[in-house]
Amino acid sequence: MPEPQHSAPGAVTSPGLAATGGPATVPGASSLRRELLVRLRRDGPSSPDHLAAALGASRTGVLQQLRALEAANLVRRETVRHGVGRPRHVYDVTEHAQDLFPNAYDGLATGLLAAIRAVGGEALVDDVFEARRRATTERVRERLAEQLPADASVEDRARELAVIQDEQGYLAEAVLGSDGTVRIVEHNCAIHHVATDVKAACRAELELFRAVLGPDVERETHIAAGDRCCTYRVGGPSD
């Protein structure tokens, strides 16, 4: 497996977009438009200058594509004032861009879950996600055993788990804080429509992380609750 590349200060790993992932159906479908959407999803509100520098593109080209995405209601422009002088504009993705990002499960999964709920109620839905969580945990543990030594640190295991989640479309990375605390950050929810309807889906992810990394894993931010990303704190400093 190639070594993940670092994308920002403090990042333990930034695996990037999964090989088959990324906004695929973008009006105009230029590679720059796709890259802009992914960068905004990862970094949050950004100026054209920041985006141009991050992507190695011209400011004029970036502005042209941002305006096209704004016209399609996939990004929005905001005015930010910093003391005296001219205000600057920053851009961010809108909720309408969500469906352009990787979705591991959607129509079929949603329909199946509705059928399961109709047959056995919420208890059966919970049982289904718990069974899936156990199977996923086993696969993840096998992957970690193949990729890491038995005495691998929590940081190394979190890095590998972030790679696994990134491959599933979560735009995930493991970040090491200045105090030594490791966090897994998921910039996208690959099961967004399911997660907003079925609480068991998000509970299962948290329990998966705890099963793999230890019982001290805590969720700090949550896309399904309206946050920009899902953030998991892995233990405490120097664990």
C-alpha cells in the first residue's frame, strides 16, 4: 500500500480521495471543478487565492470554475471583513453538493432498512447494524494485523483505520494535535442519507472505532447532527 501523503500541518495522514471516489457528476465535469469541491469539503470556507495555491492553478481559472459552481448552486460565496480595507470573498460547498461526494450506500440500502423496520421495528434495525458492525470489526482487525506489527501504537492504528475509512468514501484523515491527541476526521459521510434516518448507523461506527482503537474513543463532532465533519478523539495525549 503506498504511503499516504501529508496535506496540512498536524496531519498524521491525509489519504485523499479514494481511487474511485470524488464528485463525479459536476456540471461541466472539469477536473478543476471536482478538485475545488473536494478541497472546499476538506478545508471549509476558502478564498480563491488559497484555492489556487492549494491546487496549483491560476486564480483566474479558479474564479471561473467557482462562478460556474455557484451558478449551479453547488458553492456559495460569503463576504468576510478583516478590519480596514476591502472585504474578501470566501467560498464553501452548499448542501446541494452532498450527493456529488462518495455514497457507499443509498437507494437500495434505504429501501432495505425501511423493509427491515416494517418487519421487526427499530430493534431489528439495531440488530442488523450490530451484526454488520461485528463483521466490519473483524475485517478491520485482519487488515490492521496484515499492515501493522502487533505492538503498533494507537497513532499508527488510527492512521491505518483512517486509510480504510477513506477508501470507503469518508474523506478521512488521522490528525495529531499539538498535545499529542490523535483524532480521526471524516470530512464526508458516505452513508449520509442512511445516517440521518437511522441512529444505529452512527452508533455502529463509534462502536467500531472503540473496538479497534480502545474504549476511550469519543465522537466530538457529527455530520448527522449538523456539524461540518465527524471527529473522533482517540484516547488522550500520548496514548
